[in-house]
Amino acid sequence: MKDIKDTGLLQDEPLIFEQGGEGRKGYSLPRWDVEQVKEEERIPSHLLRKELEGFPQLSEVEVVRHYTRLSQWNFGVDSGFYPLGSCTMKYNPKMNEEVARMRGFAHLHPYQPESLVQGILKLMHGLEGYLAEITGMDRVTLQPAAGAHGELTGMMMIRAALQARGEKRKKVLVPDTAHGTNCSTSAVASYQMVEIKSNEKGVIPPGKVAELMNEEVSAIMVTHPNTLGLFEEHLAEIAEIVHRKGGFVYCDGANLNALMGIARLGNLGVDMVHLNLHKTFSTPHGGGGPGSGPLAVKEELIPFLPVPVIEKEGETFRFDYNRPKSIGRMKAFYGNFGVLLKAYAYILSMGAEGLKRASEMAVLNANYLMTGLKGSYYLPYDRPCMHECVFTDRYQEKDHVSTLDIAKRLIDYGFHPPTIYFPLVVKGALMMEPTETESKEGLDRFIETMIIIAKEAEENSDLLRQAPRKVKVRRLDEVLAARKPKLKWNRDQSQ
Amino acid sequence: MEFPEELLYSKDHEWVRDEGNQVTIGITDFAQSQLKDIVYVDLPETGSEFKKGESMGVVESVKTVADIFSPVTGKVVEKNLELKDHPEYVNKDPYGKGWLLKLEMKEKEELRELLSHQAYQGILSEES
């Protein structure tokens, strides 16, 4: 039989569509006590779905085993160290999940009248207030469904604010150390992107901004701390340059995990900032969502916020739709509420001091990692980092070992690899973000492993080039997958 | 690595073949070797115009995405349609089947600002 394989307890598992048999199901209903009618006789044929033909038919235990096996092949923050730079893969306390599953929250309906959801509105209004306080901004919209959606909301508001002034500007400045989404957002918002080269210290030189800034530029989009894990030390000066020529300062706050309670972006001259609640404020992420990317803005931009805005009148909360300058709605209903709820629970349980401590620990851990690996891996920007640090494969090049090989070898040692080949300004980048939730023992174990791998590269480099070996699936043919992608499964293919 | 004598080169690692009123452009052997396996080439529409140094499209490999910068000012008169199904031509034959675009030049003098094969290789040895 073709399905017999000696994969041990790492059970092999076909697609669910390749399993089961006609008529098998996970329920049993009592015998019919009425006459049976064929659906074709009662329902017009154009209303009957045909594409369900071939839908898998399995028993309950088959379905349970299928998904349990798939889940066992997964690697997440709950299974081990996950230093994926730029992603803030920190541990998400289970208490927040517990809160999000409480019946009163989980069974809410978005069409419930305002009078019956006063507690919910109070919570959202409260979360807005906390996020404004943390970022040093005046108001917040909770609508954006993820970081990039927050960016788009922001750029649309900037366009509206400029239009209200009777101005139409065409360009957006984006440094080469920004998140890739910043460029995409500028393009989607129909702006022409102008790149700013970072300097030898890895930060934006104010002189360059002054050179490029003029009345055609609507905004600068800065990722802070930047993708090299560095504090943009001239941000306040840059903001002043941009403001002087009538532009806005947009901050990508996806890396806020380094700054909570320590540096408020509003005080640094930032006009608007989005936060990735799923990263910084504790929601399991990496599987495609749902996320949440609230946008916090300064007073001047409040009139342009998406509708509805939650207003408090006395002790009552209501949705305000009557905002003529608003850019309109950015999402159905009110944002991904479950993620908002977890963020609220996280902020309350951590407290102001706890959030500050989390950022301090995130920065301390990243610097500990950076210092521990400096002797074995090339560090292109050798200076204190924020929440993440970026190494390269330069020392390993002589042994014909690349960043990809180092990353794959880490899998053999039971670690999730760091982010590789990003940021693009660093050739062969290995970008590591340990986050605050890793213990000193955990960090030491990772550092020791990385040092062993550097030694292996010198002494037995095949170990790296052939890695990973102790996995269910070894190296995939990424080139073939990208050149000839198979995007759809069909039954004949599996035979 | 090969750098044919009859071609001109840009600092951004494009090559240019002078064909009178028009030029053929592609990326150099060095560029393709740095990018590694190219999986997708995004080229502009025929008829679109670019200034020297402007981004005209992208070359995407498994590892990264790189801009194609226009080495001269001109209008696209032809693009290599075969790359759609065979992006690997850029790796295998960067100066032949892996060519990218043909441009009708606006200012012929711009060719003088490009590099000879020796000058280009001089830059490469400085970079590495």
C-alpha cells in the first residue's frame, strides 16, 4: 500500500481531500419520518451549488487526527525560541485569550444597538486613550485591520488634510531602512516614492531630508526604531525640517516594542503613527491574522479620522458618524475587536511600569544577543541596538556558507530561524529579535548554538549546506516553486 | 565572469548595447550572480518613457527584489516577452537570451557617461 511509510511519530498526513470515503460522516441523525424529496426537484438548478462535489467525507476521529497532526508539525512561540526579526514574536499570555473568549465578548453582535453595548464602547474608548497616552498622540482610530491598513488610513488622511489646505502634493520620502509596506502604501495611495539613503551609522541623515524636502512632498514615512534595530536619533530634527515645508511625519510604529513608556513618538514631532497590536500588545500572529493596526494622530488630523469615532457624552458613549471631513470608513464595523480586547487586557495587566519594563527587557535581550554573537558573525552596524540586531554571513563567505545555510542549520538545533535577507540595505542579513519574554538561559542556549554553527561552517560546512536534516521536510525547491507555482490542487495531480 | 568588450556598463550593473538609434539593455553577469536564481522579471509597457536613472521595473529572485534602473533616457520600443515563461534566461545567458528591453534613445551623448568593460570591472573589484 502506498500510504505505509516509516516516518515514526512524525506521522505522514495526506490532504484531507485525499482521505475518507463516500457517506462517511461525523454525526448520526434519527431515521427520516417524512417523505424524502430530492433537492433538484424543489430548488432551481441555477441556485444549487455544484462545486461541493468531491468534498471530503470523513468521520469525526479522522478529522480530529488530521488537524492534530498538522498542528504538531507547526512551530510557534509556544513551542520554542522564535527570534524572527521585525516580527516581535513574543509570548502572548494565555490570560488575554481567556478574556477574549468570555461569553459577553465572544457572543457580541455588531448590529447590537449602542444602548446595549455601552461597556464595549467604554472599553474601546479606554483602549484608544491608553494608546494615545503611550504614543503621545491626541486621538486614535481602532479600525485598521493590520499595520499596512493603518498606513493606508494614515496616507489617505494626509492627502485629505492637504486637500483641505488646497494643496496637492505628489511625493513621499521613504528611507531605505523602512518597512517594505511603507513603499507599498505610498504607491497604493498614488504617491511617488523618493528613497532616502541611510548614513554609515544606519540612521537617516537630516541633511539628506533637507535636500529632498520641498512643497511637492506630502510626508516622510519613518520606521522607528528602524529595520536595522536602531534608534533614529535625528527624528526630532527631521520632523522639524518636514514641518517647515508643510509636510507630515508618518511613523511606522510596528517596532514600538522597544519604546513603550520610554520615548513618546508625539514628543519627537511625529504627526501620526500606527501600532501593530498583534505584535506589541500580545495576540498570537504569524498565521495570517486577524491583526490590528490602530492609527494614532495629532490634533490637526482628528477631523479626517475614519467614521465612526467613539465619543463620550457624560457617562454615555456613542458612535459619531457626522464628520464631514472624514476620509470615510476603512473597515466593516469597528476593527478586529478580539485583538483590541487582548491588547486592552494586556495593557491593564502589565500596567504602565510593566510595559516600560517589557521594552527595557526587549532592548536588553537584543543587546545581550548582539554582544554574545559579535565575535562569530559580522555586525555591520556595531553600536548599541534597540529591540533587534542585524548580522551577516560575511565571515562565513570564505567557507561558501550563506545566510540561508546558517538559518537552515538552526532548525536542526530546534530553533526557528531569524529573518533572513532583510533589511535589503544589508547584504546577506540575519535579523534577530529575541523579545522580552526570553530568559537568560534561553538566550545563552541560542548564542551557544550560533557559535557552534559558526565553527561547523569552518570545519564541516556540508553540515550547513545539507541542513536541515532532522525535519519532516528538508529543503524545498524554492526556485521551482517561484517559477512554476502550483496554486491549485486538483484530484488528478494527487494520483 | 564575463563582460563583453563591445558593451557599455552602468554603475547599477546594467549593460547597454549601442545599436544606432536604439539600445538593448540587460543586467550584467555580476548582477545575476549576486541575485542568484531569478524567478520573475517585471518589465514596463512598450511606449513608456524613462529618464536616466529611473526605475523601469524589477528583477525578483528567491532571495531579493532589485530595481532595473534605466541606464539612458528613452522610450521602450520592445521588451523580452520570453522572460515571462523563462526568467532563468537572465541567469543562464545575461547578454544573449536574457536581454530585458530595447530603448529608443533621446540623448545619444548619454552613452559617453557609461563605463567600458574595464572601468566596470574596476568598480566591481573596489566593491568586493
